[in-house]
Amino acid sequence: MYLLNCFFIYSILGYVLEMIFGFAIGAKDIESGILYGPWTPIYGISSVLIIVISDKLFKNLHMSRWKETIIVIIILTIIITGLEWLGGVLIELVFGFSFWDYSDYKFNFGKYICLEMALVWAVMSLIFIYFINPFLEKYIKKIPGWITILISILFIFDVIIRIIMETSH
């Protein structure tokens, strides 16, 4: 249940951060993610991957902590950037629109990824591993199972409703 709770908590926190960021930069139409609920699954998926991958690597690399950290951050940056690309492609393929477009960035690799955002993912992964998750982990572990089940049901309904609404157009 812990990783499922992480998925939901970090999906919601990602949604909140995107909304705050959009408001801060004065965006006219602030959206985060493809679902109707207050969550952006890409952040939940990325967070779970960061937890699982960094845990495995830190346990198995047997190097000095700073060397392990550099290796982990490079690997996570590549994986999260690939996930961002895959998410962009799938959203456009399934729903017929794009939530982001990095074509105007200097170091873009097509529409959905760029070096500038990859560096943001590297820094955020570092902050997540050493500050955010260690702080929230004790609270996430205390979430009762019935709340996880309730949120899972709401999330599944949200996904189904979004698919039905998009495919009926």
C-alpha cells in the first residue's frame, strides 16, 4: 500500500505545484494533467520510480554516497525524461492534444522533451530523494488502507470518465 499511497500523494502534490506555478507565472488557462480530479499521474509514477530505483541502486552500488548519488540522478533523469516523452506521445495519440510543447526551447529533442527540463528533473529528483520523501514518508505510511482503497476507486472512476468523455467527441 505504501507505493500506491506515494503514487496518490505525489500525484496530488504535483498537481498543486503545477497550479501554483501556473498562477505565479500568470498563465491564463492553468491545467495540470489529463484527469478531472486534483492529481497529475505523471508525478505519482515518477515519484514511485524514484523511490524504487534509488532504493535499489543505493543498496547495490557499494560506492561512496556522492558517487552513488550522481549515478542515481543521471539514471533517474534519463528515465523521467523518457517517461515525459512517452506521456506526451500517448496523450496526443489517445486524446488528440498536447499539454506541453518544448519546441521553442533551445535544447529541445522534439516536442515533448528538452535538456532544460531534464535538468529540472535531475534537481527535483535530488530534492525528492533527500528532503521531500524522507519528510513525508512517515505520514504516508500512516494512511489507513480504507482511504487508499477509496482514493483508488475515485482515481479509477476519473480515468474511466475522462476516457469516455474524450472518445465520445
